[in-house]
Amino acid sequence: DTGVSQDPRHKITKRGQNVTFRCDPISEHNRLYWYRQTLGQGPEFLTYFQNEAQLEKSRLLSDRFSAERPKGSFSTLEIQRTEQGDSAMYLCASSPAYGYGYTFGSGTRLTVV
Amino acid sequence: GESVGLHLPTLSVQEGDNSIINCAYSNSASDYFIWYKQESGKGPQFIIDIRSNMDKRQGQRVTVLLNKTVKHLSLQIAATQPGDSAVYFCAVTNNAGNMLTFGGGTRLMVKP
């Protein structure tokens, strides 16, 4: 296991379409996080899971955003009815249960046209 | 909530010189601080971290200094190399350790 994997690396979609991104964390990490990064800014926290439980989701940007981690392993982030303002880099990270030792993936860059 | 700021958006240094990147945070109860390096098209890469019970921590060519009195954090890079060119972010955890708040980033440019 070489790190956090995200797929796809790039996604171009038309406004109004739904998109789904996948994250595979480091296998021994119980915690998984999603962040969004816009150009020139630091990453912004969206949500996190401990195993399969989503313990914090109040920072999701709108009800169009949802995330799942059904078996406590990989996670998906879905954006419904995409808008141009959703264009950003979506980053996934994982850490051991105690919350430190964050490791980030390379991200999925979303462009909404 | 926590806010994190960086003093300079861009820093240009000569190869071989030392670099210092600064960061300020707002929550005096913050417990854990991390510096990340981000290259174009990649995710943030861990550089070094420090807990609030320490003032200084050293790694390979990097040193992090924490001044809790003024809520200030700095990253020092010794003998800066062209491969150090990237955007550097400081990040602070919340009390539960489950969320990072990032500063806006400093772009380090190394001149040969």
C-alpha cells in the first residue's frame, strides 16, 4: 500500500450533471477525510469518517454534496447538479484512529463547464 | 472557529540560502500543528509537525518553531534547493483532532 489513491485524477463535466469521486485510503487508517481546494487557497474541510461512520458532515457545502464509506474502506464523494462554482480540487486524506498522521491523496480536479 | 493566516503569499530565495515561512493562528487551545508542501497538481505532502507542548522540532533540513505566546508558527528550510520550490501551508487541528484548518499558503521560489 503506497498511499492514498483518488480516482479519477481529472473530471470535466457539464453543469447540472452528477459526479462521483472515489478515494482509497491507506489500509490501516481508520479515519478518512474529504477536503476541497480552490485555486490559490488552502484545503477546506468537508467531512470525515471513522470506519464507516460519518462523524462530521456539517461542513459539506450544500445538500448537493454527499459522501459514503459503506464498508469502512474506500469512500465516495458525490456532487449532484454540479455548478460552475464546484470547480475545484477535491482531496482525500486518511489517518490512524487518533487523528494525527494525515496523508493526502493527489486529488481529483473537477472542472464544470 | 479557528483561523490560520500566512504573512507572505510569495517568497523568493537564492539557492543555498535559508528560507523562513511564517504562519499565525487564532485559537490558543490549538494542540497540533503541521507544515505541508504542495507541488503543482499534487496533494499536500507532510513535512514536519509539532505538538503544543514543544517549542521547536527539527527534521532533515527543516525546523518548525512554535511561539504559543503570540500564536505564531514558522518553518525554516536550511540550504534551500530548487526542489524545495512549492507552495507551503501550515495547518492546525481542532481540539478533537479530526479536522485541519489550513492557512492560505506561501509560494516559495528558489532562484538558481
